[in-house]
Amino acid sequence: MTTGRAVDVIDLWVLPTDQPGDVAEELGRLLDPAERARAAGPDPVLGHRFTVVHGVVRLLVAERLGVRPDELAWRYGPHGKPEPAGNPGRGLGVSYSASGGLAVIALSEGRPVGADVEEIRDPHVAARIAQRYFPAAEAAALVGSASPAVLAERFTELWCRREACVKAYGGRLVQGFGLPLAGPAPLVLADTGSLGGGPCRIADAVVPGPFRAAVAALGDRPFRLRVYHWTAPSRLTTLSATGD
């Protein structure tokens, strides 16, 4: 049935972060001094993954804005939400997240967006976190899950929805703990509490491996996820992606 409502498109790239060394080296050339400093931290694996994620973010955003990736500048909200400096028009929404060896990057034209990916948590840790931070009904349902595996998967799904919603608003994670996010997706939160006015629409995203992911956008308008799987092109001035 057609409702007559416009459907936005949000592009979501799924990115394995354990890329070959030569790919990470080329991506590292695109980073600004602050990003290079963070990538040069004490853990080389985390530094490698950081370089890959932030280099690919630059490629994707720069192509959308028609600028060079190494010339792209960022401004950050009070809690770290990134936005391209000099963002033209109504604005390009950008959000990215990494967990283990996987990352997701979301781009949305004219609509603030949040994205999160998480490796499925240990069920015992998941139960403790849920009982401490989630709404009572959600925590009880999780603890009563049919098996530890189901508990872990459902917890991670809810955690991703929470993080994605918070990122869309540019808020702090603590502001999302009390949000009621159980149930089938997509879902619309009419009241997002201390995060701010206006509703938020949230959808789950299918990603490979032992991970769960979610995307959120401000407003209640429907959106469709257009998913791409990023692979390193022969020259990093171009993009290589296959859409689902």
C-alpha cells in the first residue's frame, strides 16, 4: 500500500578494517595531523583500524562534497559528533562506528544520522549491563531469553539502536539508556527524552559475522538503507563499492 510519504535514502558502507598494510598506508596519507596522532597510539592494531576507518570516511565524504579527501576539514559537536566544515546546502549527515574488525559509515543528505556497529557481547556481561542501565521491562525480557546466545544477540541489537539514536542527536550515551527500544524495526521514538525535541526513526542493518548494527535519523520520515560493501580500489582517489 502506498502512503504518499517521501522515503529518504541513507547510504551505509560496511567496511572490514583489517585491510592490507599498503591500503592502510595510502589511507593514512589522507588523514590530518590530529588523526595521525591518534592513529600513532600504543596499540598498532587499533591504530591500523583507526587509519582505515577515518581514511575511508574521508574518501566517501570528499567524493560527495566534490573536494579532495586530504583537504577535508571537520568540525565537532560538544560530544564529538563530526560534520564536514563548510558543509554546503542543507548539510550532509555523517556517522561512523567500528567494533573489532568491522566498521559502518552512514551518509545522509539533509538529515542528521547516527550509525553503530557492535560485536555480539558476552551474555553474562550483557545481562549485567542491561540490568543496570536498560529500562526495567527490556532488562527483564533479556534476562528471560531462551538461551545465553539469544540474550547476547538481543542485547547487542538494542545497544546498537541506543548508540545510533544518541549519535543522530549528537548526545551522550547516558542520555539513551532509558529509551524504550525493544520491538520490531524500523521503529519511531516520538519522545527521546533529554536528547532533544522531535522524533527519531531507527532501523537495524544487516552486517556480516558476529556483529549487529543500526542506523537512526532524526524525524519520523521513512528512510531506506542502501548498503555498500567497501573494497580498496586500485587508486584511492576513486571508490569501489557494490550495492545490495
